[in-house]
Amino acid sequence: MRCQIRFLPSDRTLEIEVGEKTLLEATREVGLPIASACGENGACARCGLELIQGADTVEPETDREKRIKERNRIHPQLRLACRVHPSGNLTVRAPYW
């Protein structure tokens, strides 16, 4: 099964196999800048993205992800791109694009 990820405001899109890669990897694949200082281990919380549409198609946020965001003062509505594996169509936006 495939899903499409749409990146705003650039309106770039990428189609991937469900579970194939993280949202962080997909963002890099379309050539958009995304911060990550922890080697994609979910510790730095720099890769926070806003899920505009399709948030119900990704796995729920874990307690660990919540703690990391709180510790790093990341807005609670953002999801860590390195922790999200798209399983349906998504539209996302980063605060700095």
C-alpha cells in the first residue's frame, strides 16, 4: 500500500510505501531542510512538524515523545518527524519552511 505526503507551503509531494520510511527521511528526500541533532534517535526534538491533514493515519504519540517535546520546549501539537511512520496520506508543515 502506498501513501502520499504533501509538504506545505512548498506543495512538494512524495509517494512512499506505508512503513517504508520515517517522515524525517521523506522530508529530506524531497529536498526540504529539517533539523535533527540526535542522529534520528528522537532525543533532540528539532524535527517537529505540524500534521495538517491525516494525523489520524499515524500511530499515536508515545509517552516518550511527549516527554522529549516537553523537555525541549517543543509545541505539543508538533510531532517528531523521526518518530512518525506514515501509514496514510499526510499533509505537513514545519514552522520554519
